[in-house]
Amino acid sequence: MQEKKIIAMLGGGQLGLMFTEKAQMMGEKVLILDPDPDCPAGKIADKFINADYSNIEALKIIIDNCDVCTTEFENIPYKTLEILEKKIKVFPNSNALRISQNRTLEKKFLNKLNIPIAEYYEINSKDQLELLKNINNWPYILKTSTFGYDGKGQTIVNNFNELKDSYSEQDSTSFVLEEKVSLKKEVSQVAACYNDGIVFLPISENIHINNILHKSLVPASIPQDSIKIIKDITKKISSNLSYKGILCIEFFIDNNDKILVNEIAPRTHNSGHYSIEGCNISQFEHQVKILTNQKPIHSTLISSSVMLNLLGDLWAKGSPDFSEANKKNIFLHLYNKSGAKNGRKMGHITIMEDTLIASNNKAEELFKKLN
């Protein structure tokens, strides 16, 4: 029987797009499944299936045409992966997706491993809500257990009355109430988890505006002992999930320099986009190598880098003038999305100068010009 040699990607947004571009450059063929007929990756894929992620006929096409499958984001139904992994290789596995797409399960998983996280309470009913009348250490963040990304499904509450009001306004019935950490920094570790070991990409320091990533600075300005703790935690999570694929762990560093896990992202990550130009091997190239069962190669930083997100807000008065982004050491990526909306990620720019300070200064100067 002839080897199929087609990679299936569930999800056709910008992560699927950049993966497909790299895979095709490496001589691989990619099948994209996405319910959006106008998704960016579907426009360049070798094969595009426009269907829901649970569509049995679509999954049968994947099984018949592909020998390996991956996911673009964590909100793919994990039961879809359970169906696929009975017939073909699926990375990440369905259990990793099941845990990471539910904040309650994720926090229980991390607690079981004794990995530090922010204090939290589980809320699945009004009775559980009432039990929180007398808690201290406000403010907290009320987060839906599922379908939260880019700040969605999150509300800061400063007291119990605000918590009750916010709870009653939500459609969801399952939440975590998480203590608001006094932050010094937010950082993330992207790791490429191969059969033969784990490769750590340089850690990025992340700046958010309105809960959406604004920019990532690489390398993160943190001490070596913090880097070791972050890598050890990432390795522990990967091992206990039997993980294969690209894994990103988001971390909080509080004002006492304590390192806490914020979230597990079982995929390539926005904060890793700098690696396309900033590293000898990007997160997307690692993803292709893992899926095609190649040997791991170490990722090294070519130059200090700042990755700047381009949100739909910039398109409010028409297409932005990107002439300033076509200069030396500046790399523009547009995702070819059909409609610009406020808060929607439309592209990114990576700036690479001799120093991180110079890269950051140029990034902020460029951002002001675009606005």
C-alpha cells in the first residue's frame, strides 16, 4: 500500500496558514479542514475541506488521504481527535486537547503535578457561587471554563457583588474564579516535542493590551535560574501529557519573582512568531519535522527580536500604509483574512536589530506610524 504522505491540519486560520506555507516549502502536502469557506490556509492548501470539525464524511476523507493529523488551536472537539487517532497518527493527542481546552481540567492537572498556579475556585452552580461570599484577596478574574482565548470569557471582579452580577450575565455555567496575580512579567515557552526529545525555543516576554498580545520581546529579560524553572515545568507538563507536537506554556512571574503557569496552549503560538526570522528553525518548521518523524534540531536565536501584532483596529480608516514595514530588518506578515474587525489578528511584524532595546524602540516607532 502506497504511503499517503499528506498532513491534515484541523483549522485554517493564521497558524494553519503559516504552517502550510512552511510545510509546502519543505516539500510536504497539506489538507486543511475548516468550517470557514474563506479561511486563510484553505486558500493555499493542497486540499481544502469546508466542513465542521465533527463532520464524519470530512473525517473519513482525512483518514483515507492522510497519515498524520494536527490541530491549529485547542478548541477543536477532542472527540474528533479520538475518532481520528484510531486510524491515523494524531499530534497532539486527544487527552492533551481535552485537558487544555477546559480551564478547570487544566488547573486540576497542574495541581496534581504540584506545578504552581494562581489560587482559584471552581464554580459550576449558584450554590458554589454563594460559598465564595467570604473569600479574601480580591480582585479575582472570572473565566469561563471553555472557549476562552485572546481575553474572551474573562471579567475582572473586585468584590462578591461584582462576581454575582458578572456570573448572572454569562451564558456559560462553568467557571474558574482565579486570583489576579500582581504581575512583574508574562513570558511564554514554546517547545518542540519530538519522539527523540524536546527542543526549547528562546523564551519570549509578552506585553498585552486589552488582554490581547501586543508584542513579544526575545530574549526575555529573566535570570538563568528562572529559565531553568520554566524549562523544567514545560518538560514535566509535556511528559505527563505524553505530548508530541508544538507546545506553548504561558507563565506569570509575580512581584515576588514566583513563577506560575497561566495556560497550556497545545499548538504553535502567537508569541513564537518571531522564530520565523529570529531563529534558525521556526516553530512551524519544528511542527513539520515532528509530524514527518524527523530528528530534532536545536533552535538558536539569530538576533534579538520584537514581534508586533497587527489588529483589525488598524484597518478602521482603510488599509494601513505598510511602506515603513518594508525596510531592512523588518519583516511583515499579513494573514489574508477577509474582514478586519477590532481585536482580530490580521498580521504581525517582526523587527530584528542588534540589541533588544533597539528592536523594541523601532517596533514602538513603527506602531505609532501605523496608528
